[in-house]
Amino acid sequence: MTKKTSPARLIICMVCIVAVAFSLGGFASLEKAAAKEKKRPKIAVEAGHQKHANLSLERVGPDTSARKIKVAGGTTGVSTRVPEYKLTLAVAKRLRKELESRGYTVYMVRTKNNVNISNRTRAIRANHSGADICIRLHADDAGASGPSGASCLYKTKANRYASAKTNRKSKKLSKCILTKYCKRTGCKNRGLSKRNDLTGSNWSKIPITLIEMGFMSNPKEDRKMQKASYQKKMAKGIADGIDAYYGYK
């Protein structure tokens, strides 16, 4: 004789089945979302300058005879006396850590100060790294203590060394990074600057921007940029800009 299942028990069984099915589907969705997050692009980070300048000349772009020095010496903090090449690498390392925590893969053009890598070579290394975009880190010097704030330098759509599409993306990248950087750090937004004369940008085949993170000629800003707490804000601001560029924020 077969026992009859009570209606209440049937309802409980159905609820359990639906719950299990929903749970499995929910886990699947979470797994898909996690997988998508892990597939964030590779970012090239280029810390400007190096311990010793290289005053030899190299071509400014792929199809020009115009030449500039391979790597300038950079500036030095008016108050801290910290050279620009040390600041840019310190921020680059913090930026790498921040980006990796967000799921990006990072290619560092340099990880040491005592190197000899020309601006042309830096761009080519970033091109060959498989990176989707390149961020160049620099600091400014006005020769006077008054000016402060950050700016981003980008190639215009008329730049003949890259496609118009890549140049448009470079401008978008620059705008996203500068906006988020200034919001996160609270520094003055000095706007975007059109530059088609930068060797390290002209040899780039991927969207690229150069951020002047602040003025080392401004005593207050120089001291601030050497603080670990502020450098973390700098790194987070640039990372926020990269997120915005890709539509993650």
C-alpha cells in the first residue's frame, strides 16, 4: 500500500527544490561575475625618468628625422630634495598594488631607478607587453613656488604616429584619469594639454597618457607628494580613472 504524501510535505519539498535551483543559479552568476572581473585588461605603468639622464639623441617618432634626448634628468623637490625619478617609481609601485587588487594585470616598464631605458624603448616595451593602455607618471616644475596641481598630456587626433582611434582613446583616458585623480587627492585640476612632441608617447601604439602628478617646485605640494598617505591617494585616484575609462565606475 502506497503512503500518500501530505500537501504540506509536498510544498516543503517544492520550496527546497526551488531554493537549491536558485542557489545553484546564484552561484553560477557569481562565478561568471568573478570570472569577468578577473579578465580586466593589462595596464602598462611607466615611471618617468631614471637615476642618470641619457643625453644621447633618438627620433621623436617613427617617421621623422627630428630628435630629442633619450631621457631627461627630471626635476627635484624644492623642499624634500627628492628627485623626480624616485617619486615616480614610488607611486608606480603603489599603483601596481592598487590595480592588481582591482583585478588588473600590470606591466612595469621599470622597477629600479638605476636603469638606462630611453623614452622610445619604454614605449616599445609597453607595446610588446600586451598591455591595453599605458600610464606615464611624471611630476612638474614651474621654476617658481606658486603653481600647483595636476595635468594630463595627450596626443591629439592629428598625431600621425598612431591611428585617429587610438589618439581619441588617449584623450578619453587622460580626461578620466585627471578627473578622478584630482577628486581623490583634492589637488587643483589644471586640465588637459595637447602634446605631439613627446617621444615616449609618439612611439606608443596603444592609448597612452602622461600625468603630471603635482609640482615639485611648490614646497607644500612637494612635501605632500612624499607622504605615504598621499601617495596612496595618488595611486587610488589614477586607478579610479582607469576604472572610469573602462566603465567599471
